[in-house]
Amino acid sequence: MAKSTSNRIISTPSQYAKEHYLYVQEVGTLQSLEPHISKRQNLSSFLFFAVLDGQGALSYDGKTYAISAGDCVWLDCTHPYAHESSADAPWSLMWVHFNGKDAAEYYASYGLQGNPFLFRPRNLVLFTNTLSQLYKAQQERSSLMDLLSNKYITDLITLCFTENKAEHSGEYSIPEKLNQIHAYLEEHYGEKITLEQLSAQFFISKYHLSREYRKTFGSTFSGELMAKRISHAKSLLRFSDGSIESIAQSCGFQDAGYFIKVFKKSEGMTPLEYRKKW
């Protein structure tokens, strides 16, 4: 007797999709009929699944977690994992194995921001609808299949990020001190600012500040400050007649040559080229 029934599509994306997109490896649904352990490790894949009904257990990185209807799971399958449906309440799942361009970077960023691999979203339908669209795209196999799959996987990842942010879930609030530092950078980006200065000014360890700032905002302190300076410089290049030297100074770059170098690295063109194109 079968231990489960499933609808599964195994996909082999084009080489172009593998090089440029997030792509589906397998996608489907599962209805367990009795307990059955699915166990893997060292698999070059990322697994996302949503529990529609029932309950079971997940083992991941040496720990075991109870999961039930309404839960979502996002795993890096290079790590050992196993999941098993309950005998008393067999579960039904929707799932996708995917990989591709920047998949590992998305997952690493998700973890660095303190987001959990196991969570219960406020609205599971947003996730299941996206999985349904992904399944349909693979099933229909239109000329746009790879592009649509990339879109739906990106939507799924975006839902994972937004679901676990304070402004959406209310379960995690950005510490007031980090909010103050974030606002300070926006106002004083044109001044010389160092991690040591902020640490002393806001009475917080520079190591703690560096770690928590990246976890909260998804960027390092220095990366955030540089992005703000470049953004303001772009605005001045477009909407003022200021010289490159004066714009560099007003945006916190003491040396115009360094400003040009940093700007080109960020935008792929010099400030003057940007001004002419935009």
C-alpha cells in the first residue's frame, strides 16, 4: 500500500535559466497516508514547503521540531534534514525544490537578519497561491515558463522576508537605538561618520552595533552609509549644476577622485557619464 499520494513535476531548466534565473527542480503536493520519513543531505537545493493539514516532525541540523497545519519551512538542503508525517494526523503539503542565481545569497541574507527557517505566517494563502502558480507554470510549459518560475520563486522568497519583518508581523520590533542610528545616517551622511563615533554617541558596543545593524537592516553600517551618499550624489548630479568636486564634498567624500572611483564601482559609469545619461 502506498504511504502517500503526490502530484510532482520534475523540471530540467535550460542552461540559460540555470545561469540567470531562480529555477524549479521539483514542485508538487503531497498527501501522507501513514508515517514515512523523507531524509536527505548534501543536496544542492533549497526546499520550501507549506503544511496544509495534519502535523508531523522536522529534523534539521541535529534538532527536531514539531510542525502542523499553517506552518511554513525554508531549508538549505546541503544541511542534513528529514521530515515525517504524524500517524494520528497525516499531513498534506505543497512544496518546491529550487536553486539558481543568488539562491544561496538570498538564504544567507534571510538568516543573517535573524529570520527563522520554520515560521507560521499570518496568511498562508499568500504562500499557497504562489506555489499553485509555480506548479501551473511548470505544468503548462509555455515559452515563458523559466521566466515565470523565476518570478514566482522570487515572490515566495519575498513573502518569507516580509512575513518576518516587524512592520508586517508585529512580532519583532526594531530597537529604538538602531532606529535612531538609521535616522542619524540619513541626516548626517555628508559628514565624517565612523563606527567608533556612533558607538560612543549612542552608548552601544561597536561590535554589537555592527552585528545588530546588519541583522536588522540587511546591510552593514558602512554599506548603508555609502549607499546613502551615492543616492544623494545621484540626485545632485541630475537636479543641480554643481561640480563633481562640490557634490563629492557635500555627500561626504573628501576626495573627488575617490568619489569617482566609488561611484563607478556602484553604478558602472562615472558621475559625469551618469549626469549625461540621466
